[in-house]
Amino acid sequence: MIYELAAQGAQMLVVLLIAPFLLGVTRKVKARLLRRIGPPVLQPYRDFWKLMHKEAVLAHNASWLYRVVPYTVFAVTWVAAALVPTYSTGLIFSWSADLIALVALLGTGRFALALAGMDTGTAFGGIGSSREMLIASLAEPAMLLVVFTVALVAGTTQLSAIAATFSDAGVGLRVSLGLALFALIAIAIAENARIPIDNPATHLELTMVHEAMVLEYSGRHLAMIEAAAALKLVLYMSLLACLFLPFGMATLDKGLLALGIGMGAYLAKVLAFAALLPIGETAVAKMRVFRYPVFLGSAFAAAALAVFLLFVSQSF
């Protein structure tokens, strides 16, 4: 029992501790691609430490909701990120790692943050919240179709069982899974407010989405929001690794050697994702707000086509 709890606790700590590091890797790689030196890889850790020791300045008309939301968003995102299998399947809390529950947890955090953006009554907060809801209304149906695609192939929505099934060579390469992968990547880019949907490195009032909602936050509240954003990025990277690159994960054997190999494979996969993300961002430009439905509509169409192919023939 203690061994199983330690394995689950290790997963919870890994996703929390690696989140700022992956954020630093993406910033460093992007800076080098732009022929700049860029900040140190460990700079996000210093930023979080500095924000946690600063006084939180609150707006005069802010309600209790404004103060509670940062901790709520952080807790919900951390729970969701910790539920996704990283280095091993069948952990003690794996029964609760359901894809539909994961979508619900992400929706809860998004809804709370949108309410906080409108709570102070500023123009930027309202703009950011409305744009966030626009993105959510387009991304969530596509995400549910991705869930249905994976569930039709694996026969379940439980993430550990899906990873164990997909690690078996019997599943093979499928057109439906390729379309679901394309849709999930597009959804991850939109949900994490990355280019071409949003640029987290700027504060342009006409284009920002996530930054507009958190513009009034400071101190420890801002630290919680930024930590939740970093955890959300880790969550989607872990989801991509769990669903479509489950190799290296400890499935049947739960020995220390198998867990160590699984941890090393997981870290290698998320580091590769963190390096590929800025490469993709530098290859495209920021799109206009009115083009968001086109971008996420392509993800919805790909996921819908994947579900349709599975209904036509299970071999696809």
C-alpha cells in the first residue's frame, strides 16, 4: 500500500516540479530560434518564487470570487495533470483518471477563470473572458470527439486502460487515430493560448486572451495562475504521450527498474514536445480573432471524421 501511494505521489510531484522547467525550455528554444540569448531555463522557478513573496494587490470592487479563483484554478489543473498516466499505468488513483472527467475538470478551471476576469469590471477582463468562452465553445466539442475516437478503439475512457491497450502492437497504425492526434494538437495549442491563437509573450490588448483575464492579478495570486498555466501545458503534453506515444510506460511490471525506465521515457517525451512547440510557433504567425473558428473547426472536422471512420469500419 505504501509503495503504491509513493508511486502515485511521485507522479503528482513530477508534473508539478517539471512544469516550470518545460516552460523555461520552450522560452529558451524560441529565443535561440530568433537568434537571441533568451532567459535561463530555470528562470520560471525564480519568477514563481519572487511572485509568491510579493504582496497581492486587489481591486477595490473585487469580490471574494476574485481571491478564491487562483487557488481553485491551480488545484483543479494540478489534479487533472496528476490523473494523466505519465510513467506507469494502474496506479492507485488510476480508476479516477477518466477522459470525460478530465474534460470536466478543465472546463471547471476555465469557467472559474472567466468569472474572475469579469469580476473586476475592466474592459480587458471582459474581452479576455468572452474570447476564452469562444475558444471553449469550439474546443470542447472537438475534445469530446477525440475522447469518443479513443474510446471506440480502446473500448474504455479510462486513461490507464487506454495506455495499456495502445502500447500493445495489436492496435497498429490507424487513420482515425492520426486524425484524432491532429485534432488534439490543435486543441492543445488553443487551450494553452499559444501561437497562432494567442501569444503568451506579449500584452497587446487587441489580441490577448489568457493575459487579458489575469491582467489585474499580482503577487501570490498571479503565481498560482501562472503555475496553473504551466501545469496545463504539462497536462496536454502528458495526454499526447499517454494516448499516442505510450512506449516505455510501466504497464504490467511495477518494479523499480520498470518505473525508472518509464520515468525516463516520460521525461524524454515531454522534453521533446517542449522543444517542438516553439519550432512550430516560429513557423506560423498570430491569426486574427475572427479566424479562431476556422482553426478549431478543422480540429472538430478531423475528430468527427475519425469517429465516422470507426463507425464505418473498426479497422480504420
